[in-house]
Amino acid sequence: MDNAEFYFPYHPYQIQVEFIQSLYKVLEGGGVGLFQSPTGTGKTMSIICGSLKWLMDHEARLRDSKWNTSAESVVSEDPDWLRGQLYEKCALRAQSDLEKQQQILSDIDAHDQMLKKTPKCLQRNDRHFNCRSTDFNCGNQDDFKEWKQGEIADKQQLKTLKNYITKIYYCSRTHTQLSQFITQFKQTKYKSHVRTSTLASRQLLCIHPKLNKIADPQLINDKCKKYRGIFPANF
């Protein structure tokens, strides 16, 4: 496979090319791979480009397979006009599935944007908590119902999406490495075609007694930097 097909954001080193190609082969074969590369050789970008190139190829093959399966139901002995109608029906069905997937993602994006403007009291399901907002009144149950209905709709739509999408999980032992991963992911062309989501954060996993009760994620991050290296002595 040509190096350019992996859409590396800059000219890769040979060790990166070998890493990407080996990773792609393992994913394609469905096996287990153990890779080792010296520090500073761009492992993160290699993992991103190798795995996401495979993901896009895999999704394309699934779409083609669905189309071919539908097209195989068309009997060659049928009249031309009938075969033409059946092929058109198959194409429309494939297009409908794709549009349905895109609409679900669009709806979820819209709800995510609304969620960013939603006060913390609503996100905690606190209907009576008093806080200020130019967009929402925390004491207004209509606002709460609107936000909650959107959350429920998202969960239902995500269940539907499971029939369409393949997921890749990237795991790391530190939040810093995950942040580095997201930063480098945004440097690639894949950012326009692939959605990313952090499944856990310090807000959920922190065990520091002075931090794990803080509600503001940014404040947790700031405090974590302050206490880093001090926590073991106080534990």
C-alpha cells in the first residue's frame, strides 16, 4: 500500500511507514499485534493514521457488501426494465441508510451544542437549584424537560447507530497521553470523517480526596497539576 494512502500529515520516517503498514495488516487480519518503537519516533501519529485508514476502508467494504448483497437478489433473467427498477431500489436503500446515519449524528451534535449552554444545575437534574444563565432558567421545568428529552433521544439514536458503525478504543494509562492523541488526531484529514469521544476523565476516575468531589472538570485539571507529586505523601 502506498504511503500517501495513509494520509500522513507530513512526510513519515521509514520506521513510521513500517509501523503503519504492520498495524494495518494486523487489523485487516483480525489478529493481535505487539508493537515497540523507540521514544520520539511518532508512535501516536502512526497509530492514528494506520488504524483510521483501516477503519475507513473497512466501512467502505461494508457499504459495498451491503449493496452487492442487495444487487444479488436481482435475477439476470428478469426483463431489463424490472432489473433497472430493482437496482434503483437497492441504490435508494443504501442511500437512505447513509442519510439516516448522518441525520442521527447531526441531531446528536445539535444536542451536544445545547448541552454546552446548559447550566450545571440542569445537567445534575437539580430542578430547584438557583443559578444564572442567559439561555436557561434553572427553576423552569420546561427547560429541564427539553434538556432531558434530548438526552433520552440521544441514547435511543445511539442504539440505532450501533448497527451502522465500527468503534476503535484507544487506551492509555495517563490523561496527558490521551490529550496528546486528540491534539495529533486534529492534525489529520481523518478529523472530518471520524468522531472522537473521551470515555472517562479525571472527573470520573480521580481518587484524590481533595479533588474527586469537585464538579468543574477544568478546576479538577488545574488542581491535579498542583497536587501532582504531592498526593502519595498525603495518601
